[in-house]
Amino acid sequence: MITSDLDAKETSFFLYNGFDHAIDEINLDAKEFVKSYPLEKEGANGVGEYIFGIQSLNDSLFFTKSNILSTVIDRNGQVVQRIGWEDAKDSSGAQLEQLPRYLELVSGTF
């Protein structure tokens, strides 16, 4: 599932809920729903209308992949960093020839 991820401890499962445009958390030990993290489609904290992937970065951040935009957001839905793939450059500074297709992953610390 591209639109899901485990936390670092592998105790919580995060799944994109397209119906509510939210990220839902399931506790795997208790086998129960924990919380829904609502997402905004537009505006200052907008992550886009269509989410193709999510990644749990740590105990407080998510990475989301939308059409031409990826976003790092906190658990309150506030944008921490926005990545516009139309203006992205490779490691040598050259403009990307095409947009990444769905499967970028984030590494590093925030």
C-alpha cells in the first residue's frame, strides 16, 4: 500500500483515508483506531486534493505526496515544508526532466 506506513516502532499503522481526506492511525498492539489527522486540500496548509503516498517521519511529522507537490506536515496539519516538483533540481543543480512518479521517500532529520 503506497498510501500507508508504519511508525518507527512498528506499533502504529498510518493509512490515508480518501473519504475524509485524513491520515488515520491504527494501534497494532491494541488492534484499535487511535486518531484521525485531518488534511486540508488548499490554502496555507493545503497538501493537495489527491494523496498518492504518505510516510511517517517521526513521532510528530508526516510526508505526503500529491500530484506535483509533496509536503512535510506536523500532526496538527500545519505545513512544515513544501516541495514543488515542477521547480525541483537534481543533486547537480539541473532542472529535473520529468516529475517524480509517486514513490519518493524522505531520509534525514527534521
